[in-house]
Amino acid sequence: MLTRLKVSGFKNLVDVDVYFGPFTCVAGANAVGKSNLFDAIHFLSALADRPLLDAALSVRDEGGKTTDIRSLFHRVGNDFANEMSFEAEMVVPQMGWDELGQEAKATVTFLRYCITLGYREDDSSLRPLGSLVLLKEELVRITQKEARSKLPFPHDTAWRRKAVTGKKRASPFISTEDEGGSRFIKLHQDGQGGRTLKRLAGNLPRTVLSVTNAAENPTALLARREMQSWRLLQLEPSSLREPDSFAAPTKLGMDGSHLAAALYRLARGGGGRETNAGAGSRPENRGISSQIYAQVANRLSDLIDDVHAVGVDRDEKREILTLSVTDREGTSHPARALSDGTLRFLALAVIELDPEAKGLLCLEEPENGIHPQRIPAMLRLLEDIAVDAQMPIDVDNPLRQVIINTHSPSVVTQVDPDSLLVADLKEDIRSGKRFKKAYFSCLPDTWRARIPGNPCIVSLGKLLSYLNPAGPEEPEDLPDLEAGGRTVPKGKILKKRRVADREDLRQLRIPFGGRTG
């Protein structure tokens, strides 16, 4: 669980410091930095899993694809920053496994990971994009005494005691030190004794965290596993509609692939591939099957009135699984016939029921394809996916987190004020040059506003466009205008009509600062 993120020098994120709770909604206009915040989270996740260059190339640029890793650094005019830095505070799982199946148990579960990267030009024709150099990498514990102030969102003490565990430790798990004019990244042994592994920073093609294992440092491994679970969910209708073979993976892909297989696995008791082959015929699993399908159908009925059942059809001859929804008249509709919004909602309903779906999910514009009246149902589902910090963590309340971004008034007016962050641009001056950077502010009288030293409180005027999205009425008296070199009398100018300006609808518009019942 990502609880705080500080970023500087990455795209338009300069001196950004954001706290997160179980569920966060980031609202803002286009091109202010909402997606860049997601890209920073994705980049950190990729750094825990891939070489530096591969991680950089996995992050999109303004055109949707990175072709020059220099574009990831903050730019003012034609001048790029030389460094980018990240600091992430996170709650990590207590148990996990490395690539060799060796079990790891964290000695501390509340950690701070810091990394600084620089850009290095490469004259080699093999690397025309340049390369990244690791300047600093650290992983340190956050004490239980600090946990209460470091977890400022509302939570129960029992939840915190379950989430934040560990022994006292003064030394870091990963540190950066200068020795003899060279900089080294050191991986310290977890626990008593053991030797420290040190590596020359300038020669490292990837982070030290990304190669940790259970034997060397189980806590660092679990920090790596936590960061690998930070994912950008991009549900593609074409992937959601595809049927699955009996041998398909049973975990929902980040693009929505394997939806049928994932739901089928849950309905059969949560098994793996062997579950798809025939576990559905076992009498002990039939009750679980009907219960899971009923839960998904009940959830979907919040979005669509005409839902009787949800299920997965097995085609034994073709060996494929197909998701279907049956209406109240008994007509079955396969996934290929369902709307985009319905399929996305179904995918999220499957995630909510899946105890194996853990970590951080980032989702852009979840309102796409959803009728405005059904957006509250979508928000309830997203909030239910996230961990309930008022209840202890267990199999029914896994440590999951959801961050969404939006520019929809329908979403902003429906979310809990505590969950809302408003993104905007702010002018700054550095080295005599003016530039605009992203900043993220909260509403007054919310938990973020009570954090000592937090200056980012949103002006209520910034919310007027969300509370009254139709905008101001056009004036009745229009001035004479110059058009094509001649004056057009105001009587000849046709006033543009809008639905919001109809006399019979004006009284239904939301007044500034008003609320609907």
C-alpha cells in the first residue's frame, strides 16, 4: 500500500508530495499532471522489476509512447533537469516468495524507499537514446512509533497493528555510500550477522531492489513485491470480450484479458489451471460456484436493472470459456454483445471478489461508458475493492488500494471529500526561468488538510466548474462584432442554444455550492 509519494524532476512533477489513503480520486483538467502521477507510480513499479532502460521505455510520453528517455525528465524550454528523484512510503505484505519459490517474511512492514536517477548521454550507436545512471537508492524502516503520524488517513488501531509490524532496526536495508571517490549501493543483510553486498552505482544496469531474494534480504524482497503490484489498469473492451481456452491464465490481465477464466476460477473455489479442466463437476464446489455468480450478478444489477444471472459457459467441444449475462426474460447475452461500460464494471466486480488481487490499482476515468446516474454504483464498487481501514486485514479484507483520476463533475460531486485530490498547474521560477508544475491539493477540513505543514488546500473557486458544469448563461445583449472586415449587427447574431439554457430546465441546474438530494 502506497501511503506517501514524493517526486521531483519527473515530467511536470516538481517537489510533489502526496499522501494516499485506501481510495483516492484525483480530479483535474486535461494536461495538468494527473496521468503523470500515474506514470511516476508505474515507473517505480517497473524499476522494481526491470532494468533501468526498460523501465524508462515502458513509460509513455506525451504522444503515448516513449522514444527518448530524456522526455521523462522535467523540462523548461529546451533545458532538461539532470536528475529525477522519488521517495515512496509503503506498507508491504508480511509474507511472500521469491522467483525460486523460497518463502520470505518481512522483519518490518512499513518502509521508505528512495531513489535518484541521472541522465547519461551515450555516444555509442547501440544506445542512441542515452541511458540512466543510479545515483542513490535507499530502503529504510518506518518505526511503529512514527506509524500513527505517517498514516494520517482515518483508520482503526487494530488495522494499523495488523498492517504495521516489525522489530527495531537502526541500520537500513539498502543504503548509498561514497568510498574512495566512488559511490556504492549496499544491500545489508536482514537480521543479525551476514555480510553486506556492495555494488558500484555507476555500473548498475538496474536497481539493487530489483534483484533481491529471500535469502539475502526478505524485507527488501517484499518491498519489491509490493512495488511490483502497483499496476495501471487499462481495461480494453476487445480484451474483455475475448473467450478463454481451458488452459488460459486464470488471473485477470491489466488490459482485462482472461475475464472469463478469472471468474470461472473464483466460482470453482479459487484453483489454478487444473480448476478449469474439470473442478466444476465436483459437488463440493457447486455451492461456491452459484454463490460467486450470484454476488457478481447482484453487483451488476447496481449498474443494469435487467440482470437475472451472470455465468461462464463451458464449450466442451471447442474447449473455451465464455462470459455471459442473462436478463430477466431468460435471454443470454455473451460478452461480445455487452457494452464497454458493462464489461469494465464486470471486471472490477471480479477483482473485488478475488482475494488474490492485491496491491495498488490505478484507473483512469472509470466513468467512461457509464451512465451519469450509475456513477455512484461504480464508485461504491471501487471503494469496496480498496481495503477497509476500519477492519483488520484478512482474507475478506485484503490489503488493496485504488487510485483513480477523472475530470468528470459526475464523479467529483459523488466521492467522499476525504478521498478527493484536485490537480492543477502552479507557476514557479527556477534558475531565473518561469515554468508551470503540477500540484495536488485537498479540500479544507479533510484528513489531508490536518497534516502539519500541508499548504495545499484547494480554493473553493476551483470546484465551481465541477459543481456547475454547464457554465454561465450567455448574455442576452450581445455587442456588435467584427466579422470578415465588416460589422455584424447584434440582432443578426444567432445565440448558441444549449440544453442547460432551456427555461424548463434552468430550475434543475445545480447552484454554486449546492447539492442534490
